[in-house]
Amino acid sequence: MLGRAFVVAFLVLAAPAAAMARDNRAQEPNPDWLHKIESGEVALEAHTDPSGRGGQVRAMIDIAAPPETVWAAILDCDRAARMTPSVKSCRVLSRDAGDRVELREHVVKWSFLLPALHSTSRLTLEPYRRITFRCEAGDIKDCEGQWLLEPREGGKATRVTYENRATAPFGLPNGVTTMAMRRDVPAALRALRRESVAAAR
């Protein structure tokens, strides 16, 4: 699911993670962010978690595709490796009867210097509006975040907000997680836009 962004930390912000998890509305972008996303760029803020537990990230992008199309791209395991080469596998382990909760497993290889990372996450789905996720097992034992999808232009476009807080695996310095977020989240969101726009044609 969009690779490292989804697994380790590709995206939170300003508010503590617990508060973020209860909020299903995207924060209004400030003028600088608004200029960036309306210019086709990715607006992003990433920093070390004040608690010293890892990194936090929040990012936003506008996509010229309906929320339903963007939603499908985010959740499509088959696209994960194409969108983020570091993702080696993605599979749905279980899904509840109402298709509102999923358990997913990801295997990610950041670098030949590091071993592959395994992570199991629980996703809670509010169709076409919100996806929240929390790491439950594996090498990345502490992460939580959400995707927010806001329809634009009468439902023809979508403003996507991604937020995440994650603890660095293997005892890596917190700054490593933050650097990975700054590098990987914009790339993942651009890939999401590319896939979504292509699917909407």
C-alpha cells in the first residue's frame, strides 16, 4: 500500500497521534500549502516525534480523479510494487464481513544494507472518505495514521491528506525515520496521482 509510506512511516502532524486518529477531517491547508497543491506539488511537513519515539509526517496532494478511483488505488495490493519499488509484497490477511476492517501484511526492502522489514497493519475503512491504519505486529510495531479523501470539483477530483507517526525499526535513530518520510512520502503520493489519473481516463 504505497510502500514505505504506508508501512514505516510515509505520513502526521501538529496534533498528537491519538488526537489525529479521532479526527476524520483534514486540517485546512495554510496559504503556502494551498499554493503548492494547487500548483501540482506535494505539500509536506515531517519532523521527529516530540515523544522521541520516531517520526511524524503530514502531506497533501490534489489528484484529478474521483475519490472512488483514488480509494481503489490506495488499497490495491497489486499496484504496490509498481508504485513503490521498495515494496516486495503486500497481501490482505483477513477482511471482516462488512468490508470495513482489514489486516494486511507488507514486506519492504529499504536498502541492501538493511534486512527486509515485515509489518502487519489493521486498516479501518470508511469508504471513499477515510482509511486509518495501525501497526500490530512485525518489525514496525508502533505506527498509526490515516488517509483522508476530500472530493473536489463536484467529485471529479480529490484532495488527499496522508498522516503517519512511526517508530524507527531496529533501534535506528529517530532522524532516520524522519528522513525516510521526507524522501518517500512525496514520491508515493505522486505515484498515487499517476495511477489514479490513468485509471480515471
